[in-house]
Amino acid sequence: MLRSVILAASRSSRVERLVATAPFTRDVVRRFVAGAKTDDALRATRELVDDGLAVTLDNLGEDTVTPDQANAIRDEYLRLLKLLAGAGLTPAAEVSVKLSALGQTFDEQLAYDNARAISAAADEAGTTVTLDMEDHTTTDSTLDILAKLRKDHPSTGAVLQAYLRRTESDCRELASAGSRVRLCKGAYKEPESVAYQSAREVDKSYVRCLNILMSGDGYPMLATHDPRLIAIGEDRARWFDRGPERFEFQMLYGIRPEEQARLVGEGYTVRTYLPYGEDWYGYLMRRLAERPANLAFFGRALISKK
Ligand SMILES: Cc1cc2nc3c(=O)[nH]c(=O)nc-3n(C[C@H](O)[C@H](O)[C@H](O)COP(=O)(O)OP(=O)(O)OC[C@H]3O[C@@H](n4cnc5c(N)ncnc54)[C@H](O)[C@@H]3O)c2cc1C
């Protein structure tokens, strides 16, 4: 019910105008999104890097349904990478890319070609690309494209979602030398046939996957705000003798900034996921709709910086 209301709101330009002009919204958006323009993204990146954080930038796009839209997103990433390198922000800053934004839903080859162009630009800029993971119907296609990209760009990062039943096996597959893997809980509403449904089961799966990645040969990227999982990550880092160059923590921009700073202070590598772009409204609303619990997630973040 709540999900349908939020989804309806996300499609309504009247609600968008209302939300976009409300004073409260500006604070929410500023807290979670760098801004609408590439310059805003560069400014926020500079601040984070000056604070000792690494960054991964996500250009927010609305649903991509035409090749022109897909190519425009690719071009924005190419521009961004040049600007990041020019500003001396690479390799601390890399980019996160959604294949759906590059055309995956209607033309897989186009999405691959676009991702390849972005990976080549990232190489030139001296940094890396991570492929975000979307709903489970795209997992195989995304992992196929990842495998193809890694032939020429071995540092391309993958994302695996602990809520999927298949993920332990994907972790085993990807825990090899040079393989960058972001482990997150997963943000989409998925059916029981493919995904654990309870928080407890998801958390247990996260720990099993974390153990596989931290004991393997790859480069684990532990993306979570969950204090218990972060503590387990710290414990395994000590156990497997992984220093700051051999794994990292990742969190979203605006969420638990004090915890991000604490981990940096402890000497860990911490990367902030920084979204920017005109389409922040769709981004925030879809995050809420995908998981109405995110209302609490964002609400909690506004109240607490810890
Ligand atoms: C860097 C990054 C990249 C991501 N990429 C993807 C992706 O490609 N695909 C995808 O499906 N999902 C992605 N996600 C989203 C992810 O899957 C989860 O939906 C999201 O991170 C929430 O899960 P959580 O692990 O943070 O813990 P939750 O289960 O949301 O929270 C667990 C506990 O963490 C603490 N906590 C959480 N939020 C807050 C807060 N705001 N303030 C204070 N304490 C808090 C609380 O103690 C809470 O009980 C990404 C997340 C991150 C951080």
C-alpha cells in the first residue's frame, strides 16, 4: 500500500513540483545527493577526498528507454572522468554505473558497448568502474557483461547482493585475484523463490559471503551501514591480515558520516557512494518505493549522523 502511494508520487509531476520546492526537501536532497550538476559532484568529491574518504560517483538518470538517453548517460560519465582526472581526484574517485541506464533493458549489446567506453575512459583517467547490481532479472546479464569487460579492464568492480540465495556461490566464483567485489544486502523487492525475506536471514547470508570474500584472493568492498556487520568486517580484516590497501568499507553519501570518519581515523579505506544529477527526485522516490523501510532509513539519517 505504502509502496503504491510512493510509486504514484514518483510519477506525478505535480507531487514532484511540490516536493522539489518544499524547504524540508532541500535539506533532505542536499544531505543525500551532491547536487544536480557535474560541478556540484566535483565539489562534493573534493570535500570528501580532503576528509580522507575515497568516492564512487553515480550519475542519476531517469529510466533509460532509448539509445539516445543511454548514449547521453555514457557521455556524461566520459566528461565526468576527464574532469575528475583534470582536478587530480583520481584514483581516489571512481564511478559506479547502472547498466540499465546504459540501455541494458532494451539492448544488451549497447549497454556493453557503453560500459566499455566508460571503462576505457576510466583507465585513461587512472581509476576504476563498478557495475551496480539491480533487480534479480538482470543478475546474469550483468555478470556476463562484467566478465566480458574484465578481459580488457580487469579492475571492473562487481556488486553482489546478500539477500539473493545464489550470492554465496557468486562470491566463491568472484573471490579471485584482482577481483573487486562490493557486497551489499540488496535494495530491491525480490520474491522468496530467489531471495531471503527476513532481515536475520539476509544478515546471516551477508556474514557467510563476507567470510568467503575476506578469506579469498580478491578485493572485498563491504557496503553496509550496519554496525554489527561493520564490526565483523573489522574482525575479519584483523584475522585475515587485510590492510587498507586490500579491502574497503563503503557507505552512502549522507548516511552515518560520523561512522565513516571514525573508520577513516582507524586507518581503514572508506568509500562514499555519491549520487548526483538532475534526476534526484526519481532516485530518492524509487529508493523509498523499492523498500518503504527506507523512509525510516533516510529519516534516521536525518536525525543521526552516527
Ligand atoms: C556503497 C553502497 C552501494 C550500494 N550499491 C547497491 C547496489 O548496487 N545494488 C543494490 O541492490 N543495493 C545497493 N546498495 C544498497 C544496499 O543493498 C542496502 O539496501 C542499503 O545499504 C541498506 O542496508 P544496510 O546494510 O546499510 O543495513 P540496514 O539493514 O538498512 O540497516 C542495518 C542497521 O544499520 C544501521 N543503520 C542503517 N541506516 C542507518 C542510518 N541511516 N543512520 C544510522 N544507522 C543506520 C542501523 O543500526 C540499522 O539497524 C548499496 C549500498 C551502499 C552502502
